[in-house]
Amino acid sequence: MLVKSVVLLLLLWRSEASQQDDIGFTYNGFRGVDMSLDGLAQVTNNGILMLVNTSMQQKGHAFHPHPLHFKNSSSGSVFSFSTTFVFSMFADVPVSDPGMAFIIAPSRDFSASWPSIYLGLFNHTIVGKSSNHLIAIELDCLQNLDFNDINSNHVGIDINDLKSVDSAPASYFSDKENRYVNLTLYSGHAMQLWVEYSGPQRQLNVTLAPFDVPKPSIPLLSFNIDLSPIVLDPMFVGFSSATAVAEAPHYVLGWSFKMNGQAKDLSLSQLPKLPRMGPKTEPEIFSIGFPVFGASLVLISIFIIQFIVRRIKKFAEVHEDWELEYGPQRFKYKDLYIATKGFNDEELLGSGGFGKVYKGILPTSKLEVAVKRVSHDSSQGVKEFIAEIVSIGKLQHRNIVTLLGYCRRKGELLLVYEFMPNGSLDKFLFHHKSTTTKPTLSWKQRFQIIKSVASGLLYLHEEWEQVVIHRDVKSSNVMLDRELNGRLGDFGLARLYDHGGDPNSTHVVGTFGYIAPELYRTGKAKPCVDVFAFGVFLLEVACGRRPIQFQGSEERLVLVEWVISSFNKGVILETVDPKLGMNYEVEEMELVLKLGLLCSHYIPTARPSMRQVVCYLEGEVPLPELPSLSDIDDGVSVLFPYLKSAVTSQSSFANSLLSGGR
């Protein structure tokens, strides 16, 4: 008898699960679809679900007509579910249009709800009460400080209240550009929204994208929540919308829902077309008289001539006879201009003291490149500089970004590099959640990047046909490829000399905080200069801090000094990047921190060579014990006697860099 009861319970459980698996629907347009509508909600002749029209202070609701069971009757947990819909909102006065929401509610009766800021969901007496048992994904175009809205163009998750438990500015993650791109909800353009809840993980994800963009890999909102206390059984699913001004229609073009599974993709080509938004403009060509038409022809002719002349000047380059020998390594300015869409700000990858870097696609080969625009003095030394650029272009190493060539115009030099899709390392180390979506690198990834950069520097110093001194080793010049492998880039400041030779003195160039102190005295760029910068770089990666942080008009924190102080106290691991937590190998971390101090030693001869550095990092030889540094009272004045004066007169230091040029 007991066995029969167990079997019966299993059969009932499988039957219930099967029924839940079958719950789902897909509407590619709403013509002929049975929907429960109230208020201003209606289905137009071409199959669009219009929630509100151009009336003021009104509301509308549209629900799937049948209630759905969201809970497992035996465990009381909420099933996983998924939905997606295409919508459009338009407003002549954007900041006065509240918006719309996808809702899960215990009832379809919202007769007591108010329009405008209450989105047709609540009124002032019931908003925020736990007895509402309502879940909403709001698409809000009005900032209401009473509800803690972040702006007038955001997506939020609402639980029984219009104070969102999580919200974000309307945007989507572009997998192609590897960044979030802003969207305007009230633009009148069609957009698609995905709402997905994982019952086992108790996680609610909301993803937004333009109409013609596939579902992004990273959601806009991801919120951990157990919906079982909020959800009653059964519940209704649908949409609510409210308007505060005229000319603010809200539309839903298609809708798909699935319980215990992934909602079917909407067939975007089958969705109804949106009606025309805004006033229709009539062509004025027929109202133009012949005299005006003749005058226009003359003006057009003058414009064409001026355009041709400007275009010739626009793409003019500086060519000298000695450059002919460099042949293929010189790019045409016109090709680089087209590749970067006219050096459009949308293609800007980054900028620094020596120029801006743009992403480009070469028009003929379709090769992705990074183009750096640099100002230069065209009087003396350009020939030698170009010769070094071309020589550096011959470098071939897996941990070095390839310099493909250059282009020269009057007063401007353009350097063309291999494109690195993940950008520079500093964006990962120092990112802020409010401005970027770069993930935190694990210690394993960081340690591999450190070893990659060390290998690249060893190649430059000892393994190529000449000695190459990079002179600008820092995290922003370490680029990451698709697999997050580190590659040293930006050789715009590099200098070369023969093995066994002695480098000539040059202007002091580099980046504030990475310049070896002896360079201010000698002006000679030797391998030990790169080793010093690499030591600062090691501490930068391990500690997640910049070399120098200015905390006020006078105060500054020098990274090396801080790590030395912690080393003296025997707590060097307290300097580890807090974002890593305890997720790192202690021996590797101690090695990197101590090696960073050794490489950034103020005495050049005390620093190891890059070959020794690679051996330490690979574990081929142990790192020697560091001497006690407890006698150092002022790390800045002792370790950085020349840097200290630069810190106190930063502007004059910056001017010396700029006047030094290339």
C-alpha cells in the first residue's frame, strides 16, 4: 500500500511538472489574440497592442486571459520562467511621460490604481504594501525623487512598490564593442526586453537591447531574490501603462512567455510595423521658383569646387625622398581617415599625454587596427625617429603588440598598431562600476599577464637584433587580446641602440610615477630604466593602486613607499588588491610584491635584469631575501630624490615632458 502511494505521488508530481512545462505562448503581433484589456488598451487594425494612446492622465492594462500557476504545490517554490517582448514608447515631452511595465499580479483588477507617476499599478494608499503581491519590470521615463528614481530614463525591478529594489540607466551590453551602450526609452524606436527568473538560483535577470540586436550576453539587471513570499498562486501576467501628457503612445509589438523553460524567440520580421511618429513633412521642391533654382545651381557649383579643394588639403600628407625606402610600412592618411570614420569620437579607444587612440578597420584588407595620433616637431630628428619606428615595426613576439606602420602629416604623426579587443590592462585594474563593465581579473590571470610582459621585455632588451628600451612600461600600455593575454604595446617613446653600445642622452620622457630616478641625472635610457617601471607595474597589478595618488593639493600616496612601509612592518600582504579577497596564491603574491620592490630600487645596479626577472617568475631560481628597509624614514626622499621635486612641481614636470617631445 505504501509503495502504491509513493508511485501515485510521483505520478502526480510528474503530471504537475509536465503541465507547467506546457505553459507558454508566442504572439508575433496581436491580431486575433485573446487578451484581457481595460482602460485605453486596445489592439490596432495591424495587430499592435496599444496600451495607452494620446490621451492625458490615462492608463491601460493588457493581460494574458488565463491565470498561471507559478508555484510548485509540494515545495512552495516558484518555478523558473522566461518572457520577452518588443515594445515602443514615444513622447514629445520625454520628462513628463511616466512609462510602462511588465507585471505579474494576483488580479487583473486595477480599477483603484492611478495613472501618471503610479504607472497604473498603485495609488498613494497601497503603494509599498506587502499585501500587493506584485512584481513589475518598469520602463520609466520620469524621475520621481519620492520613489528614489535614478534618472528619467531607466529600467527597474519593483516588488510591491515603485521604489525599485534594483535599477539601471536604459542601456544594453554590446558584445561587439564590449561595453554598455545607452538607449532612450521614449525615442519611439522598437526595443526588446527579456525577463528571466531562475527558481533554483533565485535570480531575476532583465536584459534590454535595440530591436535588431541579438540578446546581449550580459544582462542589464541581475538581482538575487526569492519570489516565493511575493508570488501567490495563481498569478496573471501582462502589461500596465500610464500617460501624463498628450502624444505619448505606448506599444507592444510581440510577446513570448514560457514556464519552466526558455521563451521562444519572436519572429521579428513578422511583427507589425510601428505607425509614423511626429508630424509628416511635405517636400518643398515644388514651391521653389526658377530664379531660386538657378541661383542654387551656382551655389552648388561653388560648393563642389570648395569641397574638392578642401578634400585635397584634408588628406594631404608630408612626403620626403628619404621616406621612399620604408615603402609598405607607410599608410595613406585617407585610408586611416576612412578606417576610423573620420577619427570619430565613437571610435575613440583612449587618450593620454601623447595623443588619442582610435579603433579602425582598413578599407581594403578589413583588418582591425588601433591608430594613435601624435603631434610632432617636424624640424629636426624626425628622420631618425621614423627610422626607429620602422625598425620597431619588425619586432615579432607573442607578447608584443605589432606596430604595423605609420603616416605623417604636417605637425602630426599617426602610428598604426594591431588592434587588441579587450583594451588596456588599467581599465580592468582601476575600473568603476558606474562607468564600465570590465570584470575583475583573477590572480591567475594577473600573474600570467605579469609573466607575459616580462617575457616581452626580455625579448626587447636581449633577444632582438638591437637593444630596445620601451621607456613607457605601465598598465595602460599593456594590452589584452581576446584570451586576456598580456601584450606590451605603444612604442612611440622607444629608443634603440646596438648590443654592447652606449645609448645617447635624450629628453626625459615617460609617464609620471614610472620614471627611474637616475634618468633625471643622466638622460640615458638603459634597460634598467624599463626594469624600474616594470617594478612599479608589478606593484600596480598586485595592489590595484596607481603609482601615485593625489589626495589633495599637497598630499600624495606613493605606491612603492606604501609597500615598503608594509614590508618593514611584516604585513606586506595587507597591500594586496582588496578586489582579490583571499583568492590568490600566497607564495606567488609575495614573490610579485618583493620583486616589485627589488626592480624599483633607487640604485640601478641593485635591480635585476629582465632575464633574472623571468627566472624568478618561472620559479627557476629563488628570489633573494630583501634587505631590511626599516632605516628609511621617508621613502619618497630616499627612494625618489628626483621624483620628489617633480611631485611638488607637477606642472613644470609636465611642461618639460611636452617640450621634450619625441
